[in-house]
Amino acid sequence: MEQAEYMVMDTVENNHFWFIAKRKFLDVVLQRIRANKKIKVLDVGCGTGAVMKYLATKNFLVSGIDMSETALDYCRKKGLEVSSGLANIIPYPDKSFDIIFVIDVLEHLDNPSESVKEISRVLKDGGVFIATVPAHQWLWSYHDEALHHKKRYSKKEFADLFNDGFVLEIISWIHAFILLPAIFMRFFKNKNNGSDVKEPPFIINKIMSLVYTVEIIVFKTLHYYLPFGLSLLVVARKKKFGTK
């Protein structure tokens, strides 16, 4: 990610409708898997720490890793427990965590399968792997280039990452109601030198917050599934030793 993007992200992710919605999806998922307090969780690619701060409000024991010292500095200023690390080289022993979050990270990696295996190593048997990625390669644009993405995923490509050693509990598109506006922006907006992550006008932020409230209700009503969207969400449980 461009260094300037970290500054923008740190500024907007507490109040921007996109980031708030992402945390609401995580909240629904955590309720679905009935995560208990005081469990150990790891945020891989923690960025500037908004997800970690949210997880801390759940009374989880939260740690984070990131490859960017810029991102880690933002986290440390917030009092978060973070360390330098890569998704394929995680500085923790085997079976250290109950839940591992990998939020918008796998799309940055040349070899995501290798990282999934490493994340599995530090995840306890029966532990939960929660991840999101951008969807639809045909939506590739300046936004992806600014964020240093390697690809956008199809549903099958995303699911295939978890074929070995995991049971998929949820796989769904998310950010459904913003898909059409995003298509318009990516194909018809003048290209610029940054991503689409910007502070939205107040009224747009309020309207989209209401839209996402509806989307979350639909997601739960349809048993944690949306038929289309701008991103993909997976919840995969690591198989216990001896299970097939």
C-alpha cells in the first residue's frame, strides 16, 4: 500500500461507512460462531488498527502483525499490541490463537496459499479463520493499483484457498448495495493517483450507513449469505486433528 494511504485510512476508518460496515459484518459473524470473551485473536495485516480496536471492545486478547512500520506506528500510538510480521512468516508458536482475522490482505500476496498454511499453523484446532478479499477481477482499476493488490477474487478461487484442513462455515459476497455505484466509479470516473478511500460528505455517509443497516439485516435473514457484492467474506474452521 502507498504510504499516503495509511494516513488517509487512519483518518477515515473510524467514521467512514465502508469501514463501519466491515466491522458490523465481523460483529454478525462473531455472534454466529458464539465467540467467547478472553479468547486469543490475531489480526494479520492489522493496518492502522481499527479492527484491533473493535476486537478489544469484545474483551478478546488481541494481537496484530503487519509488514509496514508505518502502520505499526499508528497501532502503537493507540496502545495496541503489535509486532512486525508477514502473513507467511508469523512470529508466534503453533496453535496460539482461537480466531485469526485476515481482512483485505490475501489480495496483496503473490502466494496466498502459502500464507493460509502459515495462518493455519498458528490457529488452534477447531479455531476460526475469518477473511475478506475484493471480488471480481473484471473490476480491476486504479483503486487496486494504488492499494498494491495482486488480484481480485472469484468465489471459487477464494473458497479453494481453504480446501486443505478447513471446513467452510460461511462464504458470501458482502458490500452488495454498493456494487453498482462502485462499477460506475471504477469505469467512468477520471483516474487519479490514489484509491477511492476518501472522507465522504456527511450526508452520503449517513445515507450509506442506513443502506448498510438494511444490508446487514438481509445478510442475517438469508442465513449469512448475499448473492452478489463488491467483496467476499469467508469463515473457515480449522479441522481438529484426526477429522476428515
